[in-house]
Amino acid sequence: MPEVTLREIEESDLDALFEFMRDPESVRMAAFTAADPDDRAAFDAHMRKVLGRTDVTNRAVLADGRFVGTVASFVVEGDLEVTYWIDRGTWGQGVASAALRLLLEVVPDRPVYGRVASDNAGSRRVLEKAGFEVVGTDAGFANGRQGEVEETIMRLS
């Protein structure tokens, strides 16, 4: 497994992150994505917005010193949630699990929720390894699949 570390997101990370977030297989697996992953202007506007918020904790994920994605926590309707986006080239190497574990050390508030497309076994496993448990399901329109997708809701108490 590569050595995984977190740091603040830098402007120089955004080009690579944009490319990671438009990878077709990654978009399909994540399901709940931007309406148009190829829209760089929308991506830049979104990143300016979230990076400027004081109630969002965003971190760059590094594997052996190389930028490979992001991990974040944010509040939605009063609930603290986590999210991550990891370069598909590092899937299956424990990077997402390590990054989430490190984020949870930075953000000690509990409970914290994670949501995953119910058929995304890899992402669900990342949450389970961090101690998250299934507390329900929801369904909604997923841009990444252009249709309704069931989402598993998980909580770490």
C-alpha cells in the first residue's frame, strides 16, 4: 500500500482533479456527480465555492507524495457528511480507506454520514472499514448514470 497523507488543496491540484472527476468509469461508479463532468467552468465555479467555505474541510490526498484525489467533510441539512474522489488508477490499493481515516482524525465530530450508490461495493467497503454502519437507503436522480439510483446511507457514531 502506498503511504497516504493529506494536505490543503492547492490551485495546482485542480487540473488533475478535473481529469479524475471526468473519467467515465469513475463517474458511473460515483453516480451522484456533476451534471456535465466535462464542463470546466462549472467545475472551477464549484471548487471556488467549496474551497471558500469555512464549514467544509477539504484535503488533497497524496499517495507516496503524488496527488491522487480529495477527501472532504461538509454539512447538509444539519448532518455532517464525508466524501472522497480518488484517481481510478489507485483503486484497490487502500488509498481511499487511509484518506478517510486521516480525515476522520482531523474532523472528530460525530455522528458523520457517508452516502454511496448501493451497487458501489468498493466505496461501501471504504466506509465500512472506517466503522460506518448502514442506517438506511434513499433514491434519487444520479447524473453519472442519467437515471434513478438507490443510495445507501451510512453513519459513524
